Amino acid sequence: MAHLKIDYGIDLGTTNSAICRMEKGEPVLKKTDTLKDTLPSCVSITRRKIVKVGDSAYNDMKSDKRRATKTWQSGVSNTYIEFKRSMGTDKYYRSSNMERDYNSEELSAEVLKTLKSFITDENFNSVVITVPAKFTVNQKTATMNAAKLAGFNHCELLQEPIAASMAYGLSSQSKDGYWMVFDFGGGTFDAALLKVEDGIMQVFDTAGDNYLGGKNLDEAIVDSIIIPYLRDNYAIDGILANARTKEVLREAMKTYAEELKNQLSFKEKEDIISNLGDLGEDEDGEEIELDLTVSQSEAFDVMRPLFQKAVNICKELLERNNLSGSQLDKLILVGGPTHSPLIRQMLVEQITKNVDTSIDPIDCGSNRCSTVCFYIG
């Protein structure tokens, strides 16, 4: 039976997603409706029952989470993000506007449908979708179901670190040796060991954590930096003592923490300043405002333990394959958080000096969906 050649690839991420197509033998990322290479993996449902996906949904999400501090009521938002982390589970997301529950498969299908809509010059029903290396059978099945809900008749899955190594290998001048892919994404972490001979790549072992990523870094910044600042300046002890209101506060603060984390990958310090009226009041009726400066070293102190978990996974991966870091010819960085000079320093000190920074790790992540076009199902 003839193999099916698939011309479209999708990188379905926790934070961002992308779609590409093979054009004249070359993979081409297709622009989103906002002319970007990637689409926020965020879904919003309006009161008029209109489903929005992408940048506008992400803006709705930030506004909803911050506005929730004015009533201290959870569960009123009709915006959803990070649902990839619950793929293959029985977790549901309530939509009061639709008067129904959604599971992760259905929300992921909305992202896939939106990506598909960016292709206007032809109809296609076959696609390759990337998934974390440590996805379980249930999670892979859920991803396939999401593709089916999005209108794809044929779907192949490809592990993200394999796709990332393909993206790097296409442009690399190095055609031999041992490589490691260090893929620290928004919600998951993957590591993969490859052997490259005459330009042919073979992945011979993978490891990872489906619940370790940039979102955990955001939460650490919230718990260790932002909330202590709020406790010093506002009456919030009662809010923190109640599990429901504490979660409302943490979710609102995560929208600031993410911006802070991204900026501190390139700056020595960054200000967190909320707009007037963005947030609600404390227990004394005083409007909560954020106005603090965070240094890179302060943020790195709280992020270090999470990055160390990823480094330890790499150490264990090497050890069980009887390899040392000195035997690695290249360590390839993938994912926005790997822009951080902290994790780069940790990898140099604990794994290998051959950390390759020649390719932007965000570009490498986006190019995962480009290179899967070469995959033949």
C-alpha cells in the first residue's frame, strides 16, 4: 500500500501553536490572522456564543482574570488556556455563555480549526501534529480525537523533540555525533538523545515531564515575589486563607508574571505596573495596584529549582544510556524559557559546554511544525 504524503504540519503547543505547508519542496510557516508565525493556544467564548481563538482570546483571558479580583468569584470566565495540560483526562471547563462544559479535546479542536482556516487556497484533511515525547496513550488518543473534531480525516503524531531535531538538522553543518534536544515549553518539558551519522538522525531515547514548563515558572514568580509584595502593602490575609479567592488572586497575578519572566530573559530588571482599575480591592477596601521592580537575580532565585528539575532529567537520561555530557556534540535549545541566561548557564555547568545558541529557540519551536511536513505517514 502506498504511503500518504502529508503537506501540512501543526505544532500544537500549550502556549502557542503554528501551522505550515510544504511549498515547492520547502516548509513555509503560514501567517495567522494577526500576521504572526504563531497563534496563542487560547479560546474565548463571548456572550453572543461566538468562539474566538488566538490573540483576541488571549486579551480576553487577561482581562477576565484581572477583573475576577473585583468580585473574588471564580468560574465566571469564558476564556481557556493551558488545556493541553489536561489532555486525556476527565477535566472539564465550564462555559456559562454556552451553558455547557468543554473538555481539552474540544478546546484543542478549536485551535486546530482556527489554524486550518488560515489556509484559504486549498482544502486539506491530512496533517501531522507534534506531541510531547512523554504523552501517554490517553493523551495521544485525545490529540487524535481533537484533530478529528477539527475536520481532519487523517492525522499522524510526531514527538516534539524529534521534530525539533529535524528543524535543527536541516540547517546544521554538523552531520555526525551525539545531540541532545532540551525542549522547555509553556507546559511540558522534553529531552531527547540523538545519534547523527552522515546527516541521518536517530532518536534513541527520550525523557520528560508533562507538567513542567513556563507556566510553572510563572506560578513560582507569583508565589515567591508578587504575593509577598501584596502582603506587605495590602490587607489580603483573608483572601489568601480562602482557597477559592486565593486562586482568583494567583490567576490574575500570573498574567503579570508571564510578562515579567519574558522580559527578564533579556533585562537585568523589570517593572510590574498595573493599570488603574485593572484589579479589585483588598479587605480594607483599598484598590490593589502593582508597582514593583524585580531584578533578574530575584527572579532567577525562584526559577532555579524548576530549571534544576529539567537538568536532572537530562542527567538521568545520559546516565541510563552510559553517556556523559562531554560526549555530546550539541545541546539544542527549544522553547521560549530557554532564552533565559539562567538555564543556559546551568546547562553549561552541569551538562555540556556545547550548548548551541545559533538558532532562536522560539524559531526552532515554530519550525517543528515546518519540518514535520517531511514526515511521510
